Amino acid sequence: MRTLADYGWLPDHQLHVVPTLAHVDRLIADVTRIVHDYTDQGPLTLREVVHGDRTQVEVSAVAPIPEVIPRLVADALTQLRAAVEHTLYAEVEYLLKRPLTDQEARVIEMPACPDQGRFESWLAHGRRRQLPPLAAGAVLAERIRTLQPFQRRDADDHPLRLLAEHTNLAKHRTPAVAATRLGAVHPDRQHPDLTLALPLERNPQPGHGLPLQTGDILASGPRDTRIELSIYPPVCLQRPHTGVWNIALKELGYLEDWVRTTAIPILITGSRHDTPIPPQLDITVGHSDLRRALLSAGTMSATQRGNLSMQATLARRELPGILSMEPVGADPKTIKDWVSSLDDAAVVRTMSRIALVNPDPEALLRYLRELCAQADAFHNRLRDASASEDEGT
């Protein structure tokens, strides 16, 4: 159980960042829902083309991505950057023990320097170096240094560099660049003469494959052999400075987590080992005590909730089929109704347990029968409740 002491590291002058992060969480939740709806509808139209003794599966059309997606992504990234900038601004004012002048305020920004020389130049800026909290060697200046991209071997992949590049693009040039790409093609069974020709192969460097387009060949196999394919076409974002494509929800989750659990705590305390600010707070209502509201805020981020929801959706599709097969042979409708009553976490745990015991046939059968018993009990409760209502009327 969380207590107020768990958030003692977050001072009153920095509580403003809590609703900002909650707003980011709501934006990412919206992106997640719309992306899942788009991918669930099957954005690819495929055709089979025969060439001699082989059949190719080609893309004949790609459904356009909803225009709201890149704009919501840009909004979420901009708010994440704002959370960092506002935290830095509030910390400078707190350390100065006075409001900043207009001229001083203009030089307060979070740098994202790919090399140490540029950071030293940033510190040496005339008006900035006159502010004690940002003077070379000051505690806050060293915390900013800790968060700089040049601290990593590959500065281009540093989250602060990614955040700066994405938001600079969104603010000054265009909304986030998003496209549908091919994540994976999985055959339902292996065949020695089946080849999977992914668009990624246009460039062997991971992440550099072009977005899907008409005419892309996804698979090729013998003309007289039928093999079912599972195709995963994720919505991806292009990183402006490298051209690399990454799955949009992973990029958002990565940056949200870094800002919330690393950047903000380090700016405030110099450490990331404190209890992180919970992401899921209802900001559609007012909170008279924002610090106490943290105790009831959800700790699972929108990206994590989205992943759980997607896994649960797949599990709800698969469980009725698994439990209705012999030798279990449960009633499909009973199973489907029971599965629908379970929350996402319970459904995912059930599928994980099935996968865990799957290598042991006896243990698997025993567990499947346990699940059927739970489903039957649920069905009987519904039936009894319905009968009671009928008697009452």
C-alpha cells in the first residue's frame, strides 16, 4: 500500500507535473485505442498471384492511417517535453527563491546535446551562466548533464534526443510521421519451400524498411500447397534524425516511462530510485489535495494497459476454441460467456498458465477441466439469478 511518504521526494513546487503526466497518459490511451481499432479491422488487402508453379501473397491495398493518430502522438510527445521543461523551470525558480525575469526565463530550456562540447557551450551562455542553479558545477546543472544524450554510446537513441527531435518536427514542420509497416508474417505450419519476403529486406538494417505499399510480396510458396498466414502490420513512427521506424506505441511508452521515472526524478532529487509518479490520475475532476490523490492513482501506464488489453482480446478469441476441443469438449457458449466476464488481467493469466502447463499433458488436461468447472459454476449462477428474478416477478 502506498503512503504519502512514498511521494515525499516530490516537493510542493513540483506537483504541477502530476496532472501533466496524467494528461499524457490519457493521450496515449487514446492513441492506443485508435491504433488497436485500425489494426483489428485488418488494414491490408491481399491478393494471390500465380507465377508458374508458385503462388505469391501480395499487398493490393493499405488502409490509410486515421489522421488523428499522428496528431495525438505529436500532442503526447509535446506534453512530455513540456513536463520536463516545466520541471526545470520550477526548480530554477525554487533554488533562486524568486521569480525569473522575462530575460532570464527565455534562457531556461532543457538541452539535448549529442556531445559534451555543446553542453559546455549551453552552460556558458551569457545570461544562463549568471543564474547560480545553472552555473557550471551547480547541483542542478550536473543533474541536467546526467540526462544528456552524450552520456550514452549511441546518442541518437537517447530518449531525450528522441523527444527533442520528435517535438521539433511536430512544432515546426509536420505532425509525427506515421505509417503502416510489416512487423511479422507467421505461417500456421512450416514448409521447406515457403519463403517470407518482407519489405524490411529492402534494407537489411533493422528499422529502416519502408512502409508497406501496393505490390509488396509477403510470402511465396508452392502453387498446390495451402498455408494459412498470420500477418502483423503495426503502425510505426519515423524518427526524424535517423529515418529509423519504430512501433508507435513502443516509442510512446518508452519516452513516457523515461520522462516519468527517470528525467523528472533526477531533475528534482538527482536519483531515479524513488517511488515513481503514478501515470493514471483522473484529471477530469478537481482535486483539493493533489498529493493525496496520488495514493489512488493507477500505476499501470496507458501503454501497459493497452498491451494487456490486446493480449486479453486475443485470449478471449482463443480460449473458447481451446476448451471446446476434445477431450474437454466444453460448451462453446458457456465458455464464451464466462471468458467475457473476466477482466483483462485474469484472461491473460489464464492463457499464461495454459502455456506454462502445456508441456505436461496430464497437468494441461487437469487445468483445462478446472477452467471448465469455473465456467459451469458461472453459468449456473447466471441461471439461478435469472430464475430468482422470474420468481420475483
